[in-house]
Amino acid sequence: MSIRGRAWVFGDGINTDVMAPGLYFKAPMEEMARHCLEAVDPRFASEVRPGDIVVAGRNFGVGSAREQAALALKHLGVGAVLAISFGRIFYRNALNFGLPALFFPAAGEVRPGDLLEVDAVAGQVTNHSLGRQYSVQSLPPHLMAMVASGGLMPYLKARLQGQSG
Amino acid sequence: MQHTLAQKLLARAAGRSTVAPGEIVTCCVDLALLLDSGGPRRIWPRLKELGVGVWDPERIVLVTDHFVPAVDAESAAILRLTREFAREFGIRRFFDMQGIGHVVLMEQGLLAPGMFVCGGDSHSSNGGAYAAYVMGLGAIEMTGVVVTGEIWAPVPETIRVNWHGRFGRGVVAKDIMLMLCRELGMENAFRVIEYGGDTVSAMSMAERAVLTNMAAELGAETGLVEADQTTLAALREAGQEPPADALQWRSDAGAAYLAVHSFDAAALEPQVAAPHSPGNSAPVSACPPTRIDQAYVGSCMGAKLSDLRMVAEVLRGRRVASGVRFLVAPASQQTWRDAAADGTLEAITTAGAILLPTGCGACAALGAGVLAEGEVCISSTNRNFKGRMGANSAAVYLGSPYTVAASAVAGRIADPREFLT
């Protein structure tokens, strides 16, 4: 489960409302995702590329239960989220959509555009631009299988098939 | 071994004799709250994809609140789908346009000490005022809940927050929460906040729910208040007989808390949170004079009957300042009826405030009352993130209903104590 991409760097307390603004709540995901994080970085939604990695400070995803916050990142192709810490519902939502979210205490060392590589299962982050490697807490063991299978939906499908088979 | 209330509630839900902080447990869900926002519109397509129905329609409460009343074809379609879901799956407890879900659960007596509840909204922690463990979750996990009736939960550490003494005039539970967002910070994942002390014991359920609701802003797993006679009386008033073991749902004396904080209620001033975070708060006396365009009283946090009575108390014999629009959206139809019966609504409208339909409305930029670029609003709601109530450059300040009403009269952010005798 190795993900390679450029870093998009954000500060502390990035909340769910700026990832999925209420004004676009009723709009299809394509439209909502275009406004993802625009209040913080207007270039993000148009310039982020599949596999890019969001790096943030403390309490990333604080706020609402709106799953569209994690979904918008996933829709834009974000490969993983590294943060010093997470808002609890965002963290759960991200993993349930198969979007790896890892606690990364060294987030402050990452510069915008750095080439990062993340192995969520092994718990390893490499900053190729800086030539540094970090061991981080891997995904929680009880969620590893779910995230590896792509999230809660594939996991539920397998569970339901297991019951009927 | 002594245990916290959170440990006891999770042990019961997990079918275990005890649980310890740091463990992950699988809990059986007693009640699932689905709202129109993250409910059927996001869950039903997933049920179809999985080819399954709901695990137990009797354990699901469905409420329309985020998109009511419909303001455009999109919100109308979401509401239609929500109503079809209720019919399709035989959801008997479907409350359509009756109020905001967290308040409806209280009014209907659907929460009781000892329960384990999941809600598809971050402010589900509101229900922790009833000594029930209520987890806020996203729609993806609520999908799992309505399919399996189960959810995983981390067993949290508990921070105990005691308040002692009596509030000064014009100070209420909301001021406690704005102050705690600053003092405790908003980063308390894997922790529960348990409120106690004689100040909390003396509070009504409506005020206790202010404390537990805004545990979401503290970032906590949930908020809790231990069961007592006030809890039982509220259940009886809602027409429900409390469970026989209701009063056992308290932390043991000597239970291990991560931290215990004690505060003096008499020393607390009215608080105001400046843009763009509830933690960006200060005593109102330290807030520079700030002109406002809008004052808003609404949401699950700040528009219950007791909140509307605070507003009326300030407004009686006064007028909303010229150039300010003061919008008031009662939290439920029951709130509306009660506030109409006791003269509260009349006092509010006579002063020039404008009543809006019950619903989440402007709090989340979904309904009537959203803000334009550059506008300034003071609000009785629980969140003031950038763009939360409309345009990104709008400035939202948070205060108690007293402070919001005082500011509406003054035309600037004002200390409610100047308006109360």
C-alpha cells in the first residue's frame, strides 16, 4: 500500500466546513470538490493531482460529521492524509472510504511540493525531496483489513457474502 | 475497581463486565439517529448496492431538519427521498419538520440513562446530557450501523469538569462552553468530557445539553452528565418511564480521570468567540466594539425554550437596532408552541426580531439567513468556522442567547449584563 505524490501543506485546525462548504452541500460531489479547501488555498482543488498527499498540523478535520469532507479529498485523488492529529469523525470517515490517514508528528518539516512516499501498512513516510525517512504509527490493527479492502463498503459486502455463503 | 460513566456505558454496550481506556470495543447500538443531511440520501444508495435493508426499523429515529423547509428543487428532492425511505423501511419514529433531531430526541423521551446511541451528526453528543453514550458519526459509518446494528468505539479517557457556585446575572451554560473551548482546546479525540459539580446539578436538561452538545467543539468522543433526579423528571415529563437502573449510571467515586478541572461559576463572565473558531473566545468585556449586520438565534445549541426566554427577557421594552436583522429560528415545533403560549414569541416579534421556520437553517449555511461577503453576525449556534454560515469573508461571533439579543438591541457586540436588572 505505497502512495507517492507531491505534498500539499496546511496548518492547524483545518475544519470540515472548509473541505466541504455548506453552500455546496446539495451539489453533486464534482461541484463540491471544486470548492474543497478554497477558503484556505484557492489553488488546491484545481491543481491537486491524483496521488498527491495532504500534510497538515493539529486537529485536521475538526468539526462536522459531514463525510463529504473526506470524500472531496478522495474525489480529487488525494492518496493519503498525514497530520499531527485529526478530528475524530473525519479520521473515521477517511479510513472508512479507504483514504489512509496517518498521525505524522513531523508534519512541520514538510515543504509544499515535496515528493513524499507513504506506506500506511508498514507505517513509513519518506520525504524524497529532503532525503528523510520516518517511522509512524501504522493504521489501527482493527481497521487495517477494512482500509486495505478499500473501505467500509467493500468490507461490508464481503461480510454479507460470508454470512449468506 | 472504580469505573467512569463512559467505561460503564461502553462495557454494557459491548456486553462486557469492564472495559479499559485504550481498548477498542464493538458495541450494540440501542438507537440510531438519522437526519436528512447524512441520512437516507447518502445511506439508501449504499443499502441498494449491498442489497440489504435496515437491521431494525424500531431502533431508527429519522428526522428532517437540515433542509427544511425546502428552498429549492434540490432540497425538495432530498426531503422527498427521506420521506420515501421512512415508508419503504417502516420507520415509525419519523419526525418530519418537527424540529432539530437532537432536540426531538429530548422532547420525545427517546434517550435514557445507560443507552448506547449513534447519530449521523457531530452534535449527537447533545444526548449525553441523559447519561447515555451518544457517538456522532459520518453517513458512511451510519450505513454500517443501520446494516449491522454495531459499531466500533475506542474506550476513552475521561476528563471531569466540575463547576461550583451560582452564575452571575446574564451568564449561562453557553458561556461555560465558549470558555472551555479556549481553556481545554478543541483537540480531545479519544477522550470524553464529563461535566459535574453543583452548578451542573442545578441545571435543567436543556442547559446540560448545551454542555454535552458542544463537547463536539472540544473534539471529544462525546460529552456526559451523570443521571440524577433531574434526568428522571425530564423523562417522565416526556411521557417515558425511566429504566429501573437509571440512577446507577454515574461514575464511581474514585474512578480514574485523565484530569479533573474545577471552575467557579460566579467568576465566569459572558463569553464571545471571535471568527473563525469557537476556541477563539474571550470575556465579552474584552471584545472590542464590533458593529453587526445580523444576529441569529437558532440551531440545536441555542434555540430551545430556555434560550428563547433569555432573548425575550432582553428584548422586552426594547427594539432591535436599526440596520440589524435579528433572526430567530425556534429549535422545534414544540418549542414554538410553548414559546407562543407563554408570550415569549410575542416579546421577540414586538421588538422587531424576525421568526424563521424550525430547522438547522443558517447555522450551516443550508437555509434562510445565510451571510453575504463581509457581513458580521453574532449567533447563538455552536460553530463559527470560515464559511460556516455563508460567504467565506463573513465574520461570525458566537455568544449566548442573552449576548446575541443584547447585541441585536445595541447594534454592536454588547454585554448582556447592561440589559438585565
